[in-house]
Amino acid sequence: DNFADLPAGLVDPREAGELGTQGYSGIRSDRRLRQELENAQVSLQTNQCLTVAEHWMHASTRFSRRGYSVESPHNSVHMACGFPMTSLRYAAFHPIFFLHHCNVDRIYEKHVQMETPAECAQEFAARQQALSRRGEDNRYRQPLEPFRHPVETSRVLMPADTLRTQSLGYMYDELPPDPTMMLREEPVFAAFVKVRVLELNYKSYMLHVFIQAKGAPWVAPSGSPEDWPSLSGYAGCGAIFGGKGNDCTNCKTRPPYNVLVEVQDTLRRLSISRSNAEIHVMCEDEEGKVLALEQTPVPPPVLLGPMFEDLHASLGSHGPDWPKVEPSEEVLQLQKSLVKFGYWSPSCPPEGKFGPETEKAVKSF
């Protein structure tokens, strides 16, 4: 409420594009903002990014092994806030931008303190050295231009400086609490694999994920995205906070990254197995326009999860009638693994039926 309108004189509306046209009208209400943060599981993402083992896993979207870096809640908050926070061009023209980035820095500082600055520096340097041997720049040794050190003003700011806030002239009076080290089942993700930053060209998207049984007729939801979480198949949302296209040197060299949305609770609620589920996605862009996924450069998602879905199933031979039984996705996963690790060279492609060849391969294993 304190920043409901674009302050007079901040920009020339005639030269400020969408910011001049929309002002702050796209900023979400408190109720909608809370809803979006919950749909994106920002609290879980923040907790999980503090539990990863190494500095680069916490700090970089390169960490995509079915987990979250601090970039995940960062992007989700940007998209949850509404325009101009959803726009790479205009986000910094709203005070929320600075509050948000101070909090991201506070979360980062918590991870540094948990791991210790010395250990983070060692991991950061080692990771960049390994990447440089593969032909990339060593970013640990590159100045953070155009920024200069705020205390030692005669020199540029270096990545190693970011690991000790005291030397930069500030400390946080309170850091986030220690993360909860949860013993939880391995999640099932709707995974948008290899999102290519360069193709985004300043576009940002909130990706709303819906789950339904395979083959069921799909009817795109109507009404406002604010109403979609009440639909039975709604599973949550993930965020892509744009890229600068060819204007950005980092975007040209940055590898594709993954966006993950956990869907195991929705699968369970709908009593659908992963093998019998399909994903549908509706998108909101940075201006709040609703689009089908096919209208964006975002890759279609796939379901990723643990090898075996039914933790209570017992996999055993189907006996002499095995050719007549219905194929089992669990048996198919078993067969694929036996082939992958060299325990089975089947006479025909695996089909999910537990016959004598599969039994022999299991015994070999």
C-alpha cells in the first residue's frame, strides 16, 4: 500500500515502455502474493537450498540434480510479486526489488556461515578451476565489474570478497534459522529440462502445472490464474525469470538449466501413477498475459522421480503364465536397470513382464 503508484518523476512515462504504461498496477495483493509463494513452495525451496553440500550447488542454477539452488526461490519471488518485479528491464524500479535481493543475500550468508567462508572459497575456486579446464572462464578470478570494493575503494570487487560481509561494511542482525534436515521420500518432479536462457530474450514466465490421467481430455482452465489452485489437477508452479538475450555476455555462455515443480502430492491425491499421468502447463508472462506452453520457448516438462514408484510392491516372477500378464511399469524399470548395468542382454526389448530371462538376470545381479 505504501508503494501503490509509480512515484512522479521517477521515469519519463513516454520513454519507459511498459513501466511507463503500467506503473505499479501489476503488483499483487498480499493475499495473491502469499498464494503464489505457497504454490511455488518457496519456503521448501529456501530450506532445501541451505542443505546442499557445496557452495556452487547452493549458488548456481548449474545444480540441477533434482534439487534447489538459491536461484529457485529468487526466481519464484520475482514472478510471484507481479509486474514490474517480473521484468528484467524494470524490476529494480520498485522498492520490493531491493528488499528481495537483500533477503537473497541474507540466505546466501546463512549458507556461507554454515559451511564457513574458508570452505566456500575453496569450493568456489575449485569448481571454477575445473570449469576453466573445460574451456570456460574462471569466474572466481574475474572482477565483478563495474562494482568497486565499498571499503577498499581503490580496487575492484572480487568474488572472494562476497564471502565476508564484515569486510564489505555490513552484517545481518538475524540470519535464517538452521534448515530442517528432513527424512523425506524422493520427490516426483515435473521437470522443465534444459531451459535455454538465450532463447528467453527478456521474457519471464510463471509455469502453472496440472496433472491428469493419461489420455483424459484436456480442457485449458478458464478464469484468472488466481482461481486455478482450487482445481483438482493443479500441482503448483515454477518460475523462469528471463534472460537478456544477445545483450548479455553471461547469457551466451551460461548452460541450460532445469526448473522443477514437485507433483508427488497431486499424483497421490488423484490416485494416478507416474506412468499413467500426463502434464499440462499454462503460463503467465512478465506482463500477466496467459499463454499455452507451446506459445513460449520453454521446453515441455517430463516426470522425473525415483526408479520404483510403488514402495510396497514385491517384484517377482509372473510364473509360467508370464506372457499373458499385463505389463508392469515397475518390472519395466527393473528390466531397464538390469540392461543398463550389464546384467541382461535380452533377446527382445524389455516389455514389463517378469519372465524366465528377467529372473535369470535378477539372480545374476
